[in-house]
Amino acid sequence: MNMMEIYFATGNSNKVKEAEIILKDLKGIKIKAINLPYPEIQGTLEEVSEFGVKYLYSKIKKPVFVEDSGFFIEVLKGFPGTYSRYVQETIGNEGILKLMEGFKGEERRAYFKSVVGYCDEDGIKLFKGIVRGNVSHEIRDKGHGFAYDSIFIPEGENRTFAEMTREEKSRISHRRKALEKFKEYIEKKLP
Ligand SMILES: O=c1[nH]c(=O)c2ncn([C@@H]3O[C@H](COP(=O)(O)OP(=O)(O)OP(=O)(O)O)[C@@H](O)[C@H]3O)c2[nH]1
Ligand SMILES: [Mg+2]
């Protein structure tokens, strides 16, 4: 059976590694990661994904998806959110923990959100995933995760994402939930 090729446009190798784990048993489809840049407008994750994948499809005219994601802390009114990458590169996890000093229990609730934007000849589809949890009181890392993983404890767990293996994280992550919906959709489309 000839494989249908779908591009995953991202510059983030951690997202690629996790997408490969999550989509490993996708039948009849080959996912090809490409670092094709696209303008990231200021807006919600949905708007960035929709605009980005529309732009890329108009360039390459091949089935392609992007994933825009972020880390949202409730007591900080959703900060860092759509600025997650910039905030990680500036104040980092130490800076986030400083902002969280004095907050305890439920006040430390946070979530990761992922929005996958897919486009082919039939148009654009968005697939969303959220994983809820708490901001840890300290940075806890066993070298597995990236960015905010070392300060995020998912609900029902006492380890941070960065203390889990990539496989364990990818069983419950926002990326898993969004890409599962994408997988279900795309497998139905196959002839
Ligand atoms: O600890 C984390 N565990 C995760 O699972 C995760 N997923 C997203 N993020 C953060 O949110 C930004 C996304 O920004 P983003 O979607 O624009 O991605 P990016 O700019 O890194 O790559 P690209 O896909 O845009 O090329 C990233 O840089 C990270 O800071 C995560 N942090
Ligand atoms: Mg980005």
C-alpha cells in the first residue's frame, strides 16, 4: 500500500520526538517533520495554528500540520500562555517559581494546551488537547522533559513531566490528546 505523506512543520525537536511516539502506530501514513518557518501571529493558540497551517499549505500544497502549544497558570491569569516560548527563554522556570511564591495547593493549578492545525485539499481542521495539573514548588528533572516539564505535576501524579520518561508523559500529555483526535480524523480519510 503506498503511504500517504503528511508534513509536520515545527522547529521544536522535542515536539517531533513526542509526535513520533504518539503517532507510531498510524497506518498507511508517513509523518515527515520539516522545519518550515511560518509567521506566528499574536493571538490564541487556535489563531496561530490556523493562520500558520493555512500559510504553509498555500506554499507547499501538500497535507501539512503545525502544533501551537503553551503553558497556562490559572492564578497568573493564563501567563505565560501564548508567550510560553519567550518566557521560557527569558525568566525560565526559576522566574516562574519566584512568581508563584506564596501560592499553595489549588492556587498552583496550571495546564498545558496543544492545538494541532491540519490542512489539505479539503481545508483546515483544528484538534485540541489539554492536560491539567499543578506547578511544583521546586524544579524536579530526571533529564527527560523540556521547557516547563520540570515544574509541572499532572493531575493524579506526584512526579513532574520531566521526572517521567517521554513515553509516560506522552501517554497523558496535551500533545497526546490533540494528536489522538488528529489520528482518528486522518485514518477515517484514508481510502
Ligand atoms: O514544558 C513543556 N512541555 C511541553 O510539552 C510543551 N509544549 C509546549 N511547551 C511550551 O510552549 C512553547 C510552545 O511554543 P510553540 O508552540 O510556538 O512551539 P515552538 O516555538 O517551541 O516550536 P514551533 O512548533 O512553533 O516551531 C514551547 O516553546 C514551550 O516553552 C511546552 N513546555
Ligand atoms: Mg513557535
